[in-house]
Amino acid sequence: MFKRRTPRTSFESFRHALMPKGGWRRQGLYMLHRLRRLPDTPHAIARGLATGVFISFSPLFGLHFILCTLIIWLIRGNFIASLVGNWFGNPVTLPFIALSSVSLGQVVTGQRVHVNLPQIMHLTGRMSTELWDNLFAPFTSATAHWDAFVAFGQGYFMPYLIGGLILGTVFAIAAHETTWRTVDGLRQVRLRRLAERRARREAAPPADEGH
């Protein structure tokens, strides 16, 4: 349902993430339209979207897809909606998610470590690459390296995890409530319009058979 006929290049995907064609308002309306048409209940769609938003706050980079799949299976949410929700952690918002999660986690744990945002973003990118490279390392001559994971774990993992759990829960609840009410409302409007059209057709006088 969300697949493009002509796949974007990497540069086009990055540019689209920064500034969607038609603007963010149009992109939001488009996603709402797509969510409304998903063949599932409003609550299942909302659970899926909320799951994706929640996982976008996780520091387990490279495992977001697997985590989404697992949680969706457990709570019986909509998988497609979870992919949409996970895009909450896009190249534009991810720096803010990382900074706010680590900062909040440090407050909760009582840590006083300087938050180096460029270093966090660099490590998260390396972690994703390392994870997938290491998964295939046993089948090749390559050697598994976990340097980025070690560096991230020593400085940022626990505060990111704790802060991400708190913020992810808050945003997931807000996403769930907003989504199911919006999807349900849009479907009710559509059903009402269909009923009105049907009523007008039934109330219209029959056409003269002679004409």
C-alpha cells in the first residue's frame, strides 16, 4: 500500500525526510488518509502507530524493525501503522529524540555527563552498520567488531534507554489517543456521507420510462 512505483535514491529519500513534497501539512494529511484506509479497526491502527512511535525512542538501533514486529504480535496492532509510527524517528527528529532522551535519563539516574550530540549521532550510525555487518560475519571472512556499541554503552546507553522509555511512553500514549479518535472520526464522516448519498438516490423520483 505504501510502496512507490519508482524507488527513491538515497539522496532523494534524505531530502524528502527533511522537506516532504508539498510540505509537512500535506504529508500529514496524506498519512492520515492512508491510515484511514487500512483494513483494520481504529484501535488496532492506533496500537500499531503508537508502537512505532515508542520504538523510535529506543537506543537499540538496528533492531527497531524486529522490536516493532514483536510488540505488534503481542498487542495485536496493525503492522503497517507501526512502520508509519516508527518514521517518527526520522533524520529530522532523531537528534532531538537522542538529546532529550539522554538528558532526561541523566536527570533520572543522577549522572552528570556532557551530552555530545554529534558524537551520539555518529555512534548510532556506526552501531546500525556494525550490527548488520556482525550478523553476517560468521558466514564470511570478516571479523565482528563492537567498538561503537562499547563506546555508546559506556557513555550514553543507560540514560538513553531510561529517558527513551519515559518519553516514548508519553508520546506513544498521545499518538494512540490521537490516532484512534482521528481514524474513527474520519470513517464516521465517510459512512455518514455514503448514507446521505444513498438517501438522496432513494428519495429521487424515478426517471420517466418514456424518456
